[in-house]
Amino acid sequence: MGWKIFVKRLIPSSILNSLLLTFPFLYHTKIVNFETNIPPNGIRELCSHLDMVLELEGNVIECGSSRCGASVIIANHLRARGYAKSVYACDSFEGFDLDELKRERASGLTIASDTFFTSTSYQYVQAKLAKLGVDDVVVPVKGFFETTLSHIDSDYCYALIDCDFRDSILYCAETIWPRLVGGGRILFDDYTSADFQGARLGIDHFVETYADEIEEHGLLDHLYFVKKVTTYPHPASPRLGEEPIQFPPQIGEG
């Protein structure tokens, strides 16, 4: 278990949330780093692989956002690069699905308690995004994945799947995959995690199932990446302040 998670379990969430929202400069400090649980080497991988898909159409989605640390980092990176994409941050914002947690524990894949990741809330995340000035980029989507993902009206060039358990990882990856543009990438967290051993099972199953549609995949220093086969060119994503490129109709189109 990461030390940040341990600290969050010690400090009452009401006190921690109030402190950070009152002094938002703390989010920018190295020790807080917007509250992401991904280590620095993973953040470098997250941003470098994001750079590889910026010219593709489609938005960004994170599954397993908790306190939206990684979503904020992605939003800041997009702005720094000058690209106008939305970041969908999907989470229950109240902790794990307890039935799934019980299945994982029964299988010996985790020892996580019922209170893991319950320090967050939808209201807190909304206030945090507003304080950091990224509420026009990051779109928090509240609910368990089975009830939310299929209702998001978007294609994607990039996804971060950080939802810890085998079944959730598989559901998210398989739901996102048809909406991931050619050349798009999915990055997975927890492949080598001792705390969430179901993650590796879910990722391996996904890679094996979709092998014919995967151009590249592999374990980086921290994250695991999958690149979808590039089947056809996609229009470049508009930069901030630019209108989307309008292409002439093809033969047979109205």
C-alpha cells in the first residue's frame, strides 16, 4: 500500500479536503502532486505516451479516478501542449463495489478493506477541479463503470485504466476499445501490484483476447501500455482556439 493512501486513511477526509481546498497551492507541491497515487516514473510514462496521441481525434478517459489526481495532471499537460480535449474522470467517488471487492478477497487477490478509496466524494472533486481551474477540461462521471461508460458520447485517443480489480479492468478496457481510435493507447496501472493482483490477470486476458487488434504492448517502468492498430488516418485534434478541420465529402456521401 502506498504511503499516500496510508496517510489518507489516518487523516479524516473532512480535515484533509478542507485543508487542500483552503490552500490549493498545496496540490502543486511535490509531496502532494495533485493527490495522484501514481509514482513519478509512472507520471512520466503517462505524459510521454499522451504526447504520442495528441494529433489523433478523440478525448481522454480515466477509469478509477478517486480524487482525480491523474486527471488533473493530464488536463494540465494538454493545456501546456495547446490541445483542446476533454478528460472524462470515471469513478463511484465513494469507494469500491463491495461485491467485487469480496470476490477479489475470496480469490486471494487483495487484502484491501471496505474503506479503501472512500476518502473522496463527488462534491469534493468538483470543488477541487474548480479551485485548480480545470473544471472546463475534466468531466467527473459519477457511478460504477457498468452504469456510466456506455453512456458517454465520445471517442477516445487515450485511456488510463486504474481500477485495481480484474473484472472492472476487463469491463472498462472492453467497453473503451471499440471507441478507441486507430493508433490510440490504453495505459494500465497496477500490473505489478502486490496489493491488487487481479490487475495483471485482467490486463493479460485483455491483451490475449484482442491480440489481432493490438499493434504494440508491454510493461514500462511502472505502467503497462497497449497501442491499437492504426487502421486508417484520423483528423488531427484541434489546438486551443482553432476550429475543427472540415473535410470535403467523399464519393457517395451526401
